[in-house]
Amino acid sequence: MNSDPVVLITGATKGIGRAIADRFAATASELHVVARNQEDLNAMKSALERPGLSVDIYCADLSKPEEVSGLVAALQDRLPRLDVLVNNAGVYLPGSLLEEDADNLRYMMQLNVLSHYEITRGLASVMPSGSHIINMASVASRKLFLGKPSYSISKHAQATMVEAFRYEFRPRGIRVTSIMPGPTWSASWEGVSFPESRLLNADHIAEAVWSAWSLPPEAVMEEIVIRPFDGDIE
């Protein structure tokens, strides 16, 4: 564990991504953060930057392959070293396979799987031994949720990809972790009437990410499943 890491987080301005950025901001030397909204990125930079911490912002919509390619090229130019890569950007769209818009699955595969694939491959050359790749997955990586089958498909695909990356990065001394949260408070849950304790707080997930990163290099949390105490919301 590098005591002043260079950290990259996608989907960084809201929810889980922002909580992870806040958690790393106290010790990181550089935060590189990616999101779709330039105003949110500017506000984040102003809020987090301090002496000893630079915050570099990148506006990109990772649901668009050409913007993923542009982001990877920009990061390759900017980053001589990367210690922590947090592939957090993702999306959930409800529906059924027979009735949903046919583009739903393609959209979620691009954002939940292919963008992570391209970013990880594109930045592998600047990640030294001892660095860490952390992928934000879901409990839907392990089971089918009725009402969101395409999301479950994308998350199962992501889980298999992460496992394959784990084997390929292991000889290079790079740890790979999959974080699988249950339902977590975010914009997608706005308006529901559940009690606050029924969903996780994004800070819970950020703490799990930090715990995985904080382990000594000879140990790795390969998978972390974290749920509300009362279980999933079906």
C-alpha cells in the first residue's frame, strides 16, 4: 500500500464514486476523477483540492465508445504512474428481456463492462507492482434479479471479466478486487419510502474499498459482498 497513492475513479462526482473520492482525498497525492457533468467536476475539484493533493478532472460519457477511447488516450498522456484504479461508473435500467428497449442491454454492457475493459487495458502499462484495481460490481453479479435481467446479465459478464483480469494481473503483483454492494442510496432510489436503514449508505461502500486497499500486499480481498442487514430488495 502506497501511503500517498495516485488514484483514478470513474463515475466520481455522485453516490458511491464521490464517497470513495472523499475517502482517498485525505491521503492521496493525486486524484484523477471522471464524470459526465463538467459543473459537477469543477465543484468537486474546488471542494477536494488542498496542498499536497492535486485533483485532475475529465469530462467523459463512458456509455460512448469514442469518449472512452479519448479518455484513455488523455490519461495515458497524463499519468506516468497509477496506484489505484476504481472502475465505478455504471448504470441500472429496469425492464424485462421481452419488453424493454432493445438498446438497454447494449447500453449497460457498454457502461458496466466494456468501458471498464478498455480503461483497465489502456492503463495497465502505468500500474506498477503493488497497485490495485477495484471494480464496482453488484450483488446482481451473483444472482438474477427479476425486473432487471439485463442489468444482471451485464453484472455477471463484468464479474467474469474481473476474474480473468485477476489471473492476468497476479504475476505482475497487481491486486484485483470486485466490490458487490446490495441496494445503496443513490439518485435511482429517490422517492422510495423505505426506512434509511433498509439501504446501504455510500460511505459503507467507500470504507470497504479503503479496507481492501489498506491490506498489506501479500493479501487481497478478491471479492467483497456487502448488503443491508435485512438483505436485498427484490
